[in-house]
Amino acid sequence: MIPAPPELTIRPLTGADELGLFQRLSYVLDHELADDLAAGRRLPGWMWVALRGDRVLARLAWWTGQQGGDPVFLDFFDLDDTLPEPERGAIGLELLEKATAAVVPAGAVRPEYGRFVPPDWRQDPVAREAVEARIRVMEASGARMLVERLRLEWREGTPVPEADGRLVFRPVAGREDLLALMAPVMEGTLDAHGQQDLASGLTTREAAEKQYDEEFAALRTPREWWRIAELPDGEPVGFVIPARNNYHPMISYIGVLPAHRGRGYIDEILAEGTRVLAAQGVERIRAATDLGNVPMARSFARLGYVNFERAFDMVWDEA
């Protein structure tokens, strides 16, 4: 890529009053920005723009799960797609590198980058070029593609089958009750993030603890919603974590123990998690699964979940 033009101004927002400037480019999560700023999930200093005069040519922003936390995810990275290449890519790369140097501590691994994209983005030439332009910038900075995911949605009114009695469901008794099942579920996992944790040297137990502490411990919806699935004799089969994040009701995690895979239990466990949330009167339930996890994707489809979007995650490896 060629160097970005010298007349470019690259800087963070000065405050929440510049949100309108940031929104001169658009993305599907724009509607969340004001609430995120008010709740401390974003800071103006984590929201950067590349300007030529008053024209926004590129922007990016990091997110954290709770007020006072470090930036954990780069979820906004937008380019002015009317710009020609290689100028567009050069501006994006300069913005990315300057903002990262200012926000991410020296020597720390960069937070993961993720983006939501249309479900048919490869078949739409315009969408494909826009998506690939962003991927090229990330790759130029040293990132690699980790996974592409299906984003799924159950909608109010979609039938959910009643329990057929093959499994008995009970609430999770506590952290250890769930971790005792999460660890063996990590064996042979098709989840790219789980595979990455195991490849880093973590044991299945350590990987399960990491996921619990980073994802589930902060969930503020009732733990009574979480379910463990057992055979009538009490033998555990799997579990599901229905919850709500800051934005949507969701199936946060679902797993079947290795000894019970391939017997159709996943459909019943997913149906139970869906029933728990549907009973709250929600309009929709969100979920996601890796593109390569075909059995899970098929289970969602059988239960009436719609693939409304895709997402991809890119990571920077440790130096």
C-alpha cells in the first residue's frame, strides 16, 4: 500500500458531542453508539477518525463489556468506499496503526477485530469489495482470519417443540457444576475460539475457566435460566446458557458431552434454551455459530432460527 496522503488528519473524538462526526460513515451498529458512550462501554478516546478537511474518510472504535474495562474488541472499522484503491487502503491502514499505537499498550496483543456482514456478501460484488477492502487493511497490519460465523435469530411466533422426555433439565447449581461439563465439551470442539485457546497450550479445564470468567461471569440475567440436560437416570448430557447481553436475548453457549454426541440431543437442548427465553416474552433471540460447525448450524435451522447475517473475526498473534 502507498503512504496515506499527507493532508490527512487522524485523531480521536474530543467528546460525545462529536458522535455526529463519527456517524458520517455508517455501519449496522451505529444505533448502539450513544448508549455505549453513556454506559462507559466506549470512550471518545477509543473512537478515531481520519479526516480531510471536514470529510470523514475512515473511522474505527473499540468496545469493552463494562465500564472501566480495557478495550477488548475492535468492532468498528469503516472506510469511505467512494475512494479509489490504493488510497482507500492506505488511509485505513494509517488510521489503524496510529490509533492502535495510542490506545493499545505497547507489547500487548491487539484486541480481536470483528465485523458483521450480509449473509450473501460473497455473491454481491459491491458488498464483497467493501468487505475485502477491510480485510486487506487488517492483513496488511499483521492480522489473520480466525473464523467466519453465522448470525442467527429466532423470531416471536416461531414454534418451539415441547420437551419429549428424553432429557430432564435442571438449573445450574454454580460455577463448578457448569465447569465440570464445559471442560469435556472442549474436547473435539468445532468452535474456532475454543480451538485457539487449546492450541495456545491451555488444558480443556483452563480453556473452560477462561471462557466462563470472560463471557459468562459478567452476564447479569438470572443464572436460574441456565440449564443442564440429563438423562432420566441423572447422567449429564450437555447444557445451554440462555441469557441477555447489553443488547439482545441470546443463546450464549450450548454444548453436548462427547459421549452423547450424534444422538440428536442438541436439538432438545437448544429447544430448552429457546423456551426459557421465549417465556420472557421476547421478540427475538440471537445466536451465532462458526461456519464450520455444520451440526450446530443444522440444529438452529431445524428449530426455525434464521441466518440474517454473517460475521468474521480476525486476530493478531503475539509477537
